[in-house]
Amino acid sequence: MGRPDGTLAKVGDSNYFLFPHVLKYRYDAQNMITVDIPVEPMKQYMNEKRKEGKSISYLGLIMAAYTRAAAKYPLLNRFVVNEKIYDRNCFCASMVVLRPGANTDVFSKVYFDPENDTVFDIQKKIEDYVEASREATSETGLDKIVNFIVKRGGLAKFFVNLLLWADKHGLLPKAIIDALPFHTSFLITNLASIRTNHIYHHLYEFGTTSVGIAMGNMRDVPHQTKNGIELERCIPLGVVMDERICSGHYFANVFAYVTRMLADPHRMEIPYAEEAAAEAKAEG
């Protein structure tokens, strides 16, 4: 049994069969943490690549690390709908792009390949997505759906409820799922770009978003060292997670891995699949 965007998961731990029945709503199952990412290793890497003629952004690095984590920790790409757990059949991120001079912003999705995309691939896809969004002159898929419903006047509530019902029962057409930013592996917003502190962004009850990440203004974070308390410049990530897709320990491993990748971004220059194959060969 499946949906256009996923297949019913085979869950080994019986607790995870029950969790969606106990925690029926995404907002009821939200856990929130702050992950402070040291800036200096990323800054040094970005400067090194700039000298090579390659432009890499903080956003690109963080999204590359998270995408790579999804290859190593595949439960990260699960979602819960109608009290059932599904494995998503693609990996994508929802982002808002500000359109200079326009009355509306673009809220859509960009797709990645966790097994094969390098940090350079991720950066290129983000740049292409941003450029296309800013230059778009026609309505996005989300715009078309919203405008269709709004023009129905008194029937707007009926069509919204129809969307909700169809999504809950796996009957929403793939074309609509692809057009909506609420059906995504993770939501990410770079609030530092508008000089704002990080927040804990809600996970939409409509759709399938299981993780939300908000990047905020850089800040100095105190750390205990052998020389006493020292301050380290960090980018804070406000992370919101649907705990029904995997355990807290699993999520902890995910963000520990993300932090390690960002401490040495060179590791993300080769595909995860290639690195994993080399590690398996070395162990065997």
C-alpha cells in the first residue's frame, strides 16, 4: 500500500507502529533543539574554494551536510500521514525565495540525490532554484492552487477540506503533491539573510514535512576548554522534528554527523555512495 510520494514503511520497532496512533498530529509530536554550527571551518573552506573560482555559501554547506545525512540515516526521509509511517520516494527541500520588486515570494521545492550529490551539486541546484524563482513571471504551482480555491468564494472551505481529505487518504494526485511545498523531506529557511535570529519553525499538519530547519544570525557560543571558557562563532540552527519517524537517539546521530561534515566540508566533495563503498571495502 502506498501513496504517490511514498510507500508504507516496514517498521521493525513495534513502538513506532503505535506512536502515530497515540501522537496523531504533527504538532503533538514535535521536538525542538538548537544546533550550533562553528563558522570557522566553513569560512576557511569557502575562502579556499573561492580562490579556486568556486562559490559556496553557508546555506549550501548546511543543506549539503543534511542531504548527505539522509543517505547515511534513511529514516530521516520518512513521514507520517493518517497514522501510518511512509518512506518517501524522493528527497527534497522546501524554501522561500524573495522576489525583488514582486508582491509575492516563491515557496517551492528543490530536489537532491543524497547518495550521489556532492557539495558542488547541491550549491548549483540551490543557485539554479533561486535564480529561476526570482525570474519567474508566471504563477507557481502553489499560486495556481491557491488562486483556484480563492476564486471559488463560498466554496473555498469545501475545496480546502477536499485537499486535506484526499491527502490523508493518499488520493492527492502526484501533480498536486509536486506543486505543493508542504510535501517535502525538510523545510529550511535562512533567517540570517534578513538579519533575524533563528526560530523553531512549525511543521505543517497538512502535507508530509517531518523536519524544519531555521538558520539564524551568527552568535558567540561559550565552550569549556583547557584554558577556561572560550567563545566560538557559530550559526545556530533551530530544528523541529517529528519524533514519530525515528528515535531521539537517531536524530542525535543525524545532527552529530551533520556537525562533523561541516567541520571538514572537503568530505562532501565526493558522493556519499562512493565514500560508503570505500569504507565498506576497507572494513571487508
